[in-house]
Amino acid sequence: LKPPGGPALGSCRAMQNDDAIWQVINNEWCSFKVKIQQPKETFCRNKYNVSGLCNRVSCPLANSQYATVIEEEGICYLYIKTVERAHSPKNLWEKVKLSRNFLQALEQISKHLEYWPDHMINRCKQRLTKMRQMHIRMRKLSTREGVRLVPIKKKTERRERTRELKAETAAKVDLAIEKELLERLKQGTYGDIYNFPKKQFDSMLEKEGEVEDESETEFVEDLDDDEDLDGEEVEEEEEVERVEFVDFGDADAIGDMEDLGSGSRPSKRPRRGAPGPRVELEYEEELETR
């Protein structure tokens, strides 16, 4: 027998010897085999395995006639492998899209695997049932509100933090350069330049004007009237004491007092807001009778 467009059926079976392949996989080594100790079991990581167990019936490599159900982006597909396509690995698996309706999908599996062994049909239907239940649970969890666990990527956060520090340092350097250039422009270092940024220059002048206004502001403390009066009395007493020690009998002393009254002595500057102390001086002249 020779199918159209392919080799004879006998040569295909000679190429695909299932017993020889299983003997190598079971007794020697297989890259998809995973063994655990408790419980002692052997699993298969091949994506085409219909049950996930490593045994003669479930192995997709040691069975020339095989079928499984695979989910891709929420859609289930039926994959079928036959010995007639063993000579072409690219076309080895036939892909059949299953309906979203569960009952119709079961009918499709029964239709495409009509003359296949019953254990293979039952395993494909069981796998489809498990996938449908998984999709239902995923939809329920997505609609449920609650705390979501978000993975923390420490390496990414460290990299972002380093970039932020570098950007901040670069921004400080740019601001310092801009400030220095505007200061030189204000001082006239560059002469008659006409293409400078007018907006930045004006904003710089406004900031400096605000700083100068704040520096010129002074705070004056109000003094009570009692304190001012006490200060005036103290000054009057000082002036009186100075006048008492003058000997009016001496003519030179009288001349000195006249100079004092004429304003030769510098007077103290009165405080702002309060009149200065008023001092009255009386001069008496004594003439000697001869």
C-alpha cells in the first residue's frame, strides 16, 4: 500500500519502531523524564503528553498513533499524530480547533477519533474537561476583588534608582550652568549679545529683586513711654551734674560756658520719633565793685 504523495505503509512502520524507541527511553535516558522520590513516580514534561505520566501508553514519542488536547490563548485544540505523516516532521501533528461549547467539543473528539482505541479517546476527553474547569476558575478569580500579589524586581528597582540619581545630578549641573551664564549675561561679560533666552533672563532678575526686597525689610520694636521718660530723666541728671561743678567766679569758665551754649560741643542726635531732652542754662554775671 502506498498513500498518495507519500511512501509505502510498510516503509513507514519500519522507520517508526515504537518498541525500540520505548526501550531506549525507559531504560537509558530521556530529556523529558522527571523522577521524584516521595511518592516514587516518573513524570513527563513533553507538552504533547496527554496524562503527564511517563509510561508506555502515554509516551508521545513511543506511539506512532497518538492524540492529545492542548490549550493556546484560551482556545483548545485537538492534536492528532498518525504514522502516515512520520516521514515529514513538519506536518506530523494535525491541528483541529475545538468548539467553545463543551458538548460540541466532545462530539468533535469522538468524530475525529472514531476508530481509535477507547483509552485514547477517554484520556483526550478527560484532558478537555480539566482544561474547561481551569478556565472557569480563572474567570472567577479574575472577577473577584482582593489583594493581588505583585512580584518585586529588586534588580529593576536598583537600576531605576541609579538612573534617577544620575538624572538628578545632571539636572543640578544644568541649573548651575544656567545660573552662571545668566549671571555673566547680567554683568555684561559677553558684550552686545542678542540671541540670549529672554524669558529665563527676566525670571532670574525677578528672583533677585525678591531677594533684595526681603533683605531691605527691617523690624522696629516699639518702646513704651515710661522707658522714654526714664531715659530723658537720666540725661537731664547728667547735664545738671555737669553744670554744678562749674565755678562761676572765674571769667575763663564763663567764656567756656558761653562756648558751650553757642553749640561748640557736638550735641547728641535725638532718637527718631521722640523729642530730645531740653536743658535750660542760666548765666549770672558778678561785677566786682572797686
